[in-house]
Amino acid sequence: MGSFWGVTALATVDKGFQFRGDLAETTLPEILNTIDRFQVPGVIEAARGAVVKHVYIREGSVVHATSSDRNDSLGSFLLRSGRLTREQYAATMSVRERSEKRYGVLLVEGGLLSPAEIYDSIRQHVKAIVWSLFYWQDGRLSFSIGVPPEDEQVRVQLPMRQVVLQGIKQAPSARALVARLGRRETVFAPAYQTEGLIELALDADDYRLLGLVDGRRTLYKICTEGPRSAADNAKLMYAFHVLQLIRKVQVEENGPEDRRAGERSGAIKIRFKTPGDRFPG
């Protein structure tokens, strides 16, 4: 990680300190994982153009998120997800403009959604805002350390490591992420405990891909032999690396078969779903 997000920096900062960085230099998953490693509470602010998004972090979880983009509003989210009709959306937004009550409160009191449906919607809405940041490959970012202020916002609990895993899985492009893993002949070994995998809620395909990491197979072989497409397998490998479930080992630790594959790898390309995406040479 860069100097703003390095282990030493986060370990020694005082309360109220603020980091600033650029998403073109340090990826959001790496930033989130560093914050989680030290269980640092605070607020991430990400800005690109006129859009500003905030992610509130406390006790190792994302507890809330906001966005200045009107398309990210709770009402727009409920409309897109089919929980509100266009007529209901228009009518409730009209009431919202004349009321000081929060939108979710208006929906419950108006009989349109139950409290449980609102809570679930807010939880999904927060996820959508956070995961939208995984699509950003540039933008200004800051992290202000300190306990987020208590207010009337509904708080959710999204475990940070699950946020990192699911966010990477939904990232649109594999190329930029895989470039941070190394070359196609790079070899990884497992570095996890099973309890941690349960906490991450790895699904069957996630676990199957992780099982291919044995300290002998190359990155290329794992991505082409894994249960999903090469692009999706590559994104998962990046997630495993960020979450420290796997570690790089020296190529010399490979077996003869994998060393020969590495020697031939200069003529091999893996095509990803996104046009132009290829394994870094």
C-alpha cells in the first residue's frame, strides 16, 4: 500500500487524523482491508466530479452510507428494485419535500412498506452505494478517523471483510485488479484458517477456487481451471490476496510441470469478458 494507507501509518495515527489518497494509486479493497485490520472507526469520503459518497465504519463493519447522487437515493433504489411503483414514488417524494421526516418513516407511516421491509431495503441500499465505489478506478478519497456521530439514520451491520469480498466480485473489470497480483506464472500458497472462511461466508465456488491454491499451481492455471470464468476467477484471487487468505511464494517452489507452464506462458493469453482485458504479460 502507499504511504497514506500503509500498516505503520494506520497503527500510529491519533484520533481525528485524516488520510487523503487517490483511487488511481491505491484500490478501495486494500484501503478497506487496512482499516479493518486495525479496527479503526471513521468515515470514508470518496469524490469524483460533483458526486460525493460517504461510508461510515464502526467496530469492523460498514454501518451506513450516503451519496450526493440523486440516482443513489433510497427512493430511486426502491423504484429500481420494484418495491415502489412510479406512482407511489412520485407521491411519496412530493410528501417528502414538504416533510422533515425521513423517507423510510414516511413509507412505514403511509402503509406502503413494513418496518422489516424498510430495514431490509436500507441494508440493500447501503450495499449498493458501497459497491458502486468498486466501479471507480479514479477519484479523491479521504478517511477521517474517529467514531461516526450518532444521528437518526438507521444503522446496519455489514462485516467489512464480506464487503471487500462481495465488492471485488462485482467489480466490472478484472484487468486492473489482476495486474496487482503479479505475472501469470506467479504462485500462491494458502494462508487461511477455516474459521475465517466461515466468517467470510464463502460460497461453494469461492471455496473450490481457493482449494486450487496449493503453492504449486500458477496464477494462470488457477484462473483457467477454476469454477467460474477466467475473469471472475482472477477477481476472486485478488480478493483472496487482499484478505490475506493466500500469499505469494517463490517460483522456484513450483513443481516441474508448473515451471514448464511458466516458461511457455509468454505465448498464452487469457481473454476476459471485457473487450481488451488480458492477463498482464
